[in-house]
Amino acid sequence: MDDGFFTAVGKAFDQIINDSDIRVIIIRSEGKLFTAGLDLKSAGGLFASDDTKDKATQSLEFYHLIKRWQKCFSKIQECPKPVIAAIHNKCIGGGVDLISWCDIRLCTADAEFAIKETKLAMVADLGTMQRIGRITSQGFAREMAFTGEPVSADRALQFGLVNQIYPTVDALVEGARKLALQIAENSPLAVQGSKIVLNHADEHSQVDGLEYISLWNAAFLQSGDLGEAVVSWMEKRKPTFRSKL
């Protein structure tokens, strides 16, 4: 992961959000591993002192860089379409940041997850600390953060970091695509509405969440997709949803 990678992720999701033909996204790697995290060689200059600038200026520039990278990853959550992470082999550092923004995580049996920043005398700053405790138990999240040690696929499944384990990369890809197709068969209005409402619930009280879903359904329930769902059920056939979002 380097600066170009973060920029590419942000641009990709800008396009995905506005493409009504896309209903579900799968993030995966075609390399030997999912990701080793930040490219420390290319990022080395970010941590070096610049004698031509005062410390405050350097700190402010680094702050803005972190915020820009955060914004690129946060677009995964802001995208109303479900995002599935398909992880094989190692998922380290920034990789854990990346998958923590995704809605669903699947992995191979050989997958390992590590908040490696701790081993490098850093604190993960692209979403892991804010999100992993909501995905897993607090104790498990803190163990990962405090130790920086790798976590096996079995432990990741045990504590809810991943939904399912597959024996091979091919099986993982097949499983991710099958899940994506199951989601894509549903009404885009219902699926994307569900993600938006769930995201709102993460940040608000139960009372606020109930008010939000009441307003949501009052605005969007009377859709063509609802009519198609009822008619197809009565006719005992698969529905054909036509909403474009």
C-alpha cells in the first residue's frame, strides 16, 4: 500500500457509488497474500525529518496525509452497496484497516490477521481502532492491538472478524461470488437501504435508529420493487427488481 493505492481506492469507490449496474463489491487480491500493509520503503520519506520545514509544518502535513488516506477508506462504508472482503494468506497492518471498513469478511484457512503497527511503534490510524471493537469482542480487539501478533483464521472466525473460512483461494473466490449473487438478487432499494440504516444505527441510539427507520420506510416503502415482490410471490416465481441505484 502506497499513496497511489489509497488514491485508487477512493477513485474506484467514487465510480462504484455512481454506477447503478453495480449491486455488490468484492475486494480481493490476486497476489500471494492479501496485503502486507503499508509499503514502508515508499513511505519512508513520510517519517523522515525535513530540515527545511519547522516541526509544526511537518506535523500538519502528515496530519492532512492521514486524513486523506482515511477518507479514501471511509468511502467503503459510505458506499451504500455491500462490500465483501475476500482475504487469503496474510492481512497485515493497513489490510486490517481496509477490511474493517467492509461489510462482510471471508477468508481462506491459511489467513492471518495482525495489527502490525504496534510492532513498529505506531498506532493504527486508518480505521482499525475505531471499528474492530464493533466487529469483534472488545477483549479480542485489544489483544490484537496491544500485542501486534498474528491471529489465525480459526480465531478470527471464533471472534466474528470473518463470517466464513474456505479451504483454498479458488473456494474463497467462488464463495464470495455466490454470496454476492445472493445479495444482488434482492431489491437494490432494500439492500442499500439496509446498509444505510445499519450504518446509522452504529452511530446513534436505539431511539434515534427507530425514528430513522420509520422515516426511511415512510419515504421508500411504496416502491415498484415491493409490488414486484408481492406479485412474484403470488405467482410463485423469482422476482425481477428494476430499481436502479
